[in-house]
Amino acid sequence: MKQRILGEQGLTTSALGYGSMGISLAYGSSNEQGGIKAIRRAHELGVTFFDTAELYGWGENERIVGKAVAPFRDDVTVATKFGYNPDWSLNSNPVHIREVVDNSLKYLDTGHIDVLYQHRVDPAVPIEEVAGAVKDLIDVGKVKYFGLSEAGEKTIRAAHEIQPVSVLQTEYSLFERDAEQLFPVLGELGIGFVPYSPLGRGFLTGTAQPASAYDAQTDMRANDPRWQPGNFEKNVEATRQLSEFAHTRGVTVAQLALAWLLAQGEHIVPIPGSRDPRRVEENIHAVNVDLTRSDLDRIAGILPSGGFGARYRAEMLPSWV
């Protein structure tokens, strides 16, 4: 597996990571055994970067990840996140951050967290206090690297002044391009970038079904604007065109989408997730797909500025500051 450097503090990972949220949240019922098999298959194929969060089941997902990586814990990078209360309200109070970290260390069954993200910016707590709390955790060895998620330029700069930020995590894919506006500041400050939902929440696998096919209680796609009538048909057609082009390159549409992300910069490490080891294998082969300028132009002709429909309902869209 090719390696990439995230930030300027020493964080080096596989070029492709693994996002674990779907094992226990937002994509149907939880599947612990499938998740463990998928994580271990990813590691067998060279993945060394595994992403989880307190929010993903309030300890359940971290416990699964910790169990899965236990045989090779010292050889991989594990990232988790703080920033929510159980009622999904924001909470980045420094006291709460320390409590979450202690819980995460217990759930992950590990002595340290490699990357600790603020999951969402909390307007009630100055980012300088948040960064200071993470700095203290780094100083005592509980955390190695500091990350932000869905943060804007002002927040990134202010946090970086207190504790250097190694990586920003934000949704980014052929369907979602807003994060590109932050690339200049990431380049200036030497911060890596981790795209989550790099396959458009599964749309860019060619297997998307209409919103009505998903359980609204357990699957976020039931309410995702991209799956709603009007947007859905346009996104299906774009994915069909991408699939046809991928076929001419001898790859799947998922591999094409991941290769496109990798081609956007050496500071980028996408984290696709799957509970199916076969899908994991498919995704990982994307690191060996080199896209030419002509390939990138062809892709841009199909989706010049992203997919159709917002990535979240209006009330759920993160506000970048």
C-alpha cells in the first residue's frame, strides 16, 4: 500500500483508510462481525488508518474497532472524535473532552488515541480552549495528533495557533466539492485532508436505490436530499455515465471515484467504509489506478461541480466558521 503524509507533525498513513461509521450507524442495522472481518481484511491489504467516533453508537463502534485492530494495534493509526452529548447537542467543553477521551481509551482498549478530532465546531466554546485541551492530552501522551472535522478557515487558523492541526476531515467526493475552497489554507498551514463519504454515501458504487427503499429509522439515505425524487434520477444518470467510463478503464465506478479523490492531491487520504470484505478489496485497488489528464477531463464533463441535491437536509448542514 502506498503511504501518504498528513500534516507536518509526523502522521503517516496508508493512502486509503477505512471509515467505520456504517458498521453501527446510519446504514441499516449494526453488523459487528461483518465490520470486524472488513477491518481485518483492510489491514491484510495494507490499510493502516481506521476512523471511528464516540457518536457512532456511544462506545459501540469504538469497541468494535478496538476489538478488530487488537491483533495489530501497534501497526495502525486509530482516529476517534469528541464533541457531542447523547442527545446530539454539541459539547466541546474541555472537561467533557477529557471525559470522552478517557471513555474512548477504554472502549478502544488502547493506551493512546492516534488522531483526536473535534467532530463538529461548537460555537459555545472558543476553539482556542478546545485546542488547548487537546494540547494538554497530547502533552500527557493520551493523544498523538489533533484533527478538526467540518471546520472553516477561521476556526482552522485559530486552532492551529494553539496546537498544530494535522488533519481536517470533511465530506468530499465527486458528488460533494465544497471542501475545495479550504484547500488553499490547508496547503498554507501544512494540514492533511481526510474525505469522509468518499463514495457519496454509497451512490458512487452503482447500487443506490430510491429513498423509499431504505428504513427511515436506521438508514440516513431515506432522508438524504440526493436520494429524493428529482435529484435521484439525475444522480443515477451521472453514476451510469461514470460507470460506463470506468468500464473503458477496466475499473469499477467506486474505484474511479476513489482514484479521482487521490488525484486531487498528495495530502488526501479518503476513508471509504464497508461491512463487506469484498467491497473493501474493491476499494483498495483504487490506489493502483492512475488517472490521466484526459481521464480527469472526461470525469469533469460528467460531473463538473458535484452531484444533484444537498448533502444534508438544511437543518443538518454544518456551518463552517
